[in-house]
Amino acid sequence: MFKKLMISSIVAITSLSSPLQMSAAAVEKEISVYVDGEKLHFDVYPKMINGNTLVPMRTIFERLGAAIEWNKDNYSIEATKGERSVYLVIGKKEATVNGESLKLSQAPVMIDNVTYVPLRFISESMGTTVGWLSKNHTVTINSTPLEKIKVTRVKDGDTFVGQYTDGTSAGKQAVFRLIGVDTPEVLNGPSQFYGPEASKYTRDQLTGKTIYVSRDQTDDPYGRVLAYVYLEDGILFNAALVSNGFARSMAIEPNTRWEGLFEQLESKAKEEHKGMWVQTEASNLSIDPVKNYVKSKSKELGILQGEFHPEQLITKEQLLKSLLIVLFPEIKAVLLAKSFYELSQDEQFKEILQYSIHVGLVLKDEVVNPDEPVTTVDAASILKRVMHVDSMEQGKTLSDFGIYALPSNPNEKLTYMDAILLMEKMNNVYQPIKDYLFHLKEAAKESEVIDQLSSTLSNRAMAEKISSFANRMSLRNFSDVDGLTNLKTDATDVLKEVTKDIKSNWKDILNLAKIKNAIENANDSLDKADMALRKALDVN
């Protein structure tokens, strides 16, 4: 388990009497304690004494499910939870956890008949994650399961890519979205006020770091893992973003475990005019650039009729027309002038529509029900077809390319603003993905040639090696950056051996030369596919 909160803090348990009585007159500021999102209420409130944080322990241990026993004869305390047992004595800087000795940073003391022990002792004795938000005088305690993640790339202030480092998912990558918070936008159109600062803060704090994530009730329907993130020192990163004014609180059912804390931190950040809440003309107009951008794109795509209302729901006809305009700009004038029924009589549109249905961009029932509002699930399904995401193996999702519907509720209807921002992201990656898939097919064609020619070689060991390489270079292995890199390395190695064999094996020299040429062509296609995939993954 990772390092817990490294501060000199102490925690309290209610008792009857004590040999070490101290005065509570040194209290400085009220301290809040949250356990798994629940704010605890104490008979004796937490205190700060001589730079140390002091909180009532009985309330915390019992909230964590431990039973507490106080022995007034020897001033000892015993806490038990399942197979875990904790034993300590007032005045001694040593405790016992499951029979093993544990040194304490401070001996338990008693203040006004309340016994206190080091806060770090909570994590060491109960296996919890303890964080200290010093500016807000707030303690967070998490007892839910954690997954260990290595952050590989930060997309924006509240979204990042990471790799699982242990458990059954070890080695797998995923896109993570912070739960309960929302940073200003930098990817969807023009940046919002304080968006770049929020993104930089998250990059500085997370990139390349090992973190620990805890989930709530659900993930979102677009492949992202919704997560509470804990740093190595136990800090709840979601809370730190809000506390420092880099994010606002954003509660979406059913994932609301820490909603109360985030709302309290946002109120405090607003009072102190931190970060995005600083009082400037730019902050008061922070949403206008995005609204203006969406309004302009709505006009461009022909879905804006009359007065602009960014929260107005978009219909399937409007969404599909807009997608077709993005993909086939040459038919924009025809699309904007007619309804789907009228368009169905137009010869040019018939050809485009038939092609769109053939390749899966549009389904027949979507044309039959053009006035139906679009849900987030509908939008995801349509965009996946447009981007050919389902043709990629190894679990590629829209979120890998920075594309996902903004509302988290799968049945929530899409607004103009949601739809325009989604299509803008889709447009960013459409050509790179198209190039990527094209070069994959070219490489696959060469792999078939290589496999066929390998069967003609007299050197069976060489033939098997080349055939094995050709099989590895099948399309199913192409949808992963690391997989492409490994295949290119294999191609270079096989190419060296083929070149060497050409010089000594005169019987197979003609077919070996053809294999060499096919491998070089395949490697060139792999290079181009690799560049296109990386561009598609990074552009949003």
C-alpha cells in the first residue's frame, strides 16, 4: 500500500478519564473530517494544537466499522474490525496492530476526557487513505478499494490516460474522468477562462505519477472510467482541484459520494476568489467564447434556425445532416435546402445517402424517424460508425480519441451545444483515422503476399519465421500503438535476415527479393498507420 499522510497529526477517542490531561485552550480553527464522503459530527470538535491536527477518534473508528473498548484500569484502548485488532495505551508511543508493534509519532494523550492518537495511525492501523487539505483545514478518509494507475497522458484538467499496474487489468490502458468536478474547457472549441491553467495544474500533478483511483456507482457509457483520484500522499486530487479554484463542483447521479465536500470547497474558493473565481471581466464572460463558437458552427452546419438557444435539443435529422455536411461538404447546399423526404427525391443526395447507409454512417430507421431527439447513447452509436471505431480491435472507444457525449446520463437528450462540440472533435480525428485504416489495409495486403511467398522457400526455418511474422501482421493486431511499434521492430528484424539470406541462398533469390520488397512496403505502411493513429489519439 502506498504512503499515507506524512503530517504530524493526532486523532481522538472518547474516554472516561486519563493520566495525561491537557488543556484545549490552544484551539485555532475548526477542522472538518469526511469519511467516504460523509461529514462527521463530533461531540468534541477537531482542533489544531501546536501545529498538530487533532480529531475525535471514536467517531472515526466506529464510522469505519470498528468496535472500541476502553479499559479504565490500565488506560488502554482496543479496537477490532473483522480480523484486524488494534491495541494502544495512553502515554505510550507504541501500539500493536494485529500482534505487530507500531511506533507512534506521539503518545496518546487525553484532553478534557477525550483520548487522542496520531492521525497517521488511522491509515496504518485501519488500512485507509488519509488526506489533509491544509488550506481548508479538512481531513479526508477513504476506506473504499483502490486501483493502482500510472498516468501516461493528461488530456485536460479533469481527464487523463493511465495504465493499470497491478491486478487482473495490469498493463491495460484506460481513459479516466474525475468524478464530481468540472474544469474549464480547453478541447471543445475555444478555451474557457482558466482552462489552460487547470490543464497545466493537472499535467504537473499527475503526468508520469503513480496514483490510486476509487470508483463510485457507475462508469460513463463512452468507455471512460469515472474516478476519485488519490495521490501518493493521500490527497484527494478531485478535492484539491476545487479547493484551488481549478474546477467547479459537478454532481451527477448516482456518482455523488463526495458531493458535500466538493460543494463546501467550491463555496470557499468563491469567497476567496481563487483561480477561476477571480473577479475579472474575463471570468464573468468565460462562457461567451464557447457559446459564440457554437453559434457560429451551428450556422455553418445549417442547424441554426431563428434565435440561437444552445440548450435546445437537436433532432436526428439535424445531427445526420450536420455529419454529412462535415463528411461531404460538396452537398451542403442541397442538404440545407431540403428535408430528408425532399432529399430522398434528389439524385445527388440519393447517391450520398445510399453510400452512407452502405458504409454504416446512417441506418435506415434513422431516416424514417428524423424528428426524434438524439440521446447520448444515440450520438455515441452514430459517431462510432462514422469513425469506424467498432472495426478496431483491442477495445478502442470514442474516448480514446477524445470524443464522448458531454452528459453522463445515457438517456439524456443532446443539446445544440453538446452536438456541435462532439462533431468538432469528430472532425478533428476523422481524416487521421481514415488514413490509419487505409494504411492498415495496405499493410495487410502485403502480409498476404509475404505469407504466400514464404511457402515456396526451400529453407523451412526461414519460411516458418517469415510466415509467423506475416500472421502477426494481420489486421487484428493493428489497433494499438504499442502493437504497431512491436510489429515495426519485427519487420526490421525479419528484413535483416531476408537480406542476409538473399546473399547465400541462390535457389530462393527471386522470391526472397519479392518478400524483401513486400516487407519494406508493409513497414512503410505501418509507419504511416502509426503516425496517423498517434495523431488521432492526440489531436483532441
